[in-house]
Amino acid sequence: MRISTRMFQQGALASLRRGQSSLYAAQEQVASGLRVQTTSDDPQAASRILRLNGQLRDVEQYQRNATEASTRLEAEDTVITSARKLLDQARALEISTASGDPTSPDRDAALEALEQIRQQLVSLGNTRVGNEYLFGGGCTTSPPFRPDGTYVGDATVRQTEIDAGVVVDTNHTGDQLFSNALLAIRDLEDQLSSGSSQQMPAAGPALEDVSAQLLAAQTVNGSRLGQVKTSLDMLTSRAAGLGDTRDSLRSADPTKASVELLAAQSALERAYAAISKVLSTSLVDYLK
């Protein structure tokens, strides 16, 4: 009789532990809204969720890369627009002084304006995005242009991977964009300082050529920016699809989770009743 009672007790206690475990799991599922929280909950689904999480991390990294590339390209576009406006101003000064008296005070004013334009071009060449100089090539920690307009960066074209196997250039170097412009401004200053009115027209074509070069670079930049934005749209769509698939695997159905919680509560109550009965019987046997 004692052996039989002990077996009943052990069975009842095991049932109680299972009931408590099931109730805890059901409560966690309802509270978190997740059906799969550990591998043991559903090994196959858990394996797929791990793969999807890895793919999502990759997509998120590409999104960060693309966003950074977009920031750099948009900054470059703004700088090129400003540089072209400065060249237009220089061209207007060249035209206004081309036929004038070389000794006219207007030339002094034009020279002062050209010096300011040159300094502004140098400042644009030293544009920073965050903590990095935009036009220094691989030299991003120090200004790529000296105050006199000398370029001290390098010819490195920076690249960013914006999707698997998709790499985009994210800058023109300062010597590509500004060296010819600074040289043209310097030549115009020299001509204004010492040239005759017959020599002045020579500066016009040089300024026009430089402006055309900037426009071509801006067109290339716009194409790159369009590629990055298209990639960002695709990445956003892909991330949403991967996230939906992952969530469908791990999320619990609210109605089903509630039913399972009620069932677990009922099962635990029955286990408590059973063990109470066994313990009561054991005590009566002991008293006999």
C-alpha cells in the first residue's frame, strides 16, 4: 500500500510540474505575443527565424550604407550648384571689365570680388560631412585645399556597397571639381591686374569650360544619387517582406493563445486537486 501511494504521489507531482510549466509558457505567449521564443518551442520555425534575422541585419546595414551615400551625394550636389553660381559671378565680372580701361577703379573692385570668389571656392572644396572632408579622396581628416587653393588630398574615389554586389562611387575628388576652377579664377585675376582690354576675352572660354565640367560632374552625381534612392526603396520593401515573414513564424495567434492559457489553467487546477487527494489519502493511511 505504501509503494502504491508513493507512485501516485510521484505521478501527481509530475503532473503538477507539467501543468505549471504549461501555464508559464501559455502566460508568456499571451504576454509577449510570441509563439516561438526559444528553439525548443518550434525548432524548424526557430531555424528559419534565425536565418531571416540574419538577412534583416544585412539589409539594415545596406540601408545605413545607402543613407550615408545619399547624404554625401546630396552634399556634393549642393556644393557643385554653389560652385557653378560662383563661376557665373566670375564670368559676369569678366564680361563687365573686358572692354573697360585697364586703369579703371572698377577693375580693383572686380579683383576684390574675384579674390572672394576664389576663397569661397576653396571653402567649398573643404566642405565637411560629419567629421569627414568630402572632397579629399581618401584623406578625410584634414582640409584637402590650402588657403592658396593648392590641393593636398589624393585621387581616391570612395565607394559604398548599397546592396549585395552593388557598389556606388560617393564622391568626386577636389582636384576633379575645383582645381581647374581655381586656376581659371587665378588667370582672370592676373589678366585683370596686368592685361589689356584685348587680353580679357581669353578668360571667358576657360570659365565656360570649367562650368561645363562642373555640370557634367553634377549630372554623374545625380545619376549616382538616383541609383542610391532606387536601392533604398528596394531595401525598404525587402526589409518589410522579411519582417512580415519572420513575424508570421514567431507571433502567436491571440485567440489560440488565450484558449491555450485557459486550458493550461484548468489542467493545473486538476493537477492540484489530484495531488491534494493523493496526499490526503496518504495521511489517512498513515493514521491507520
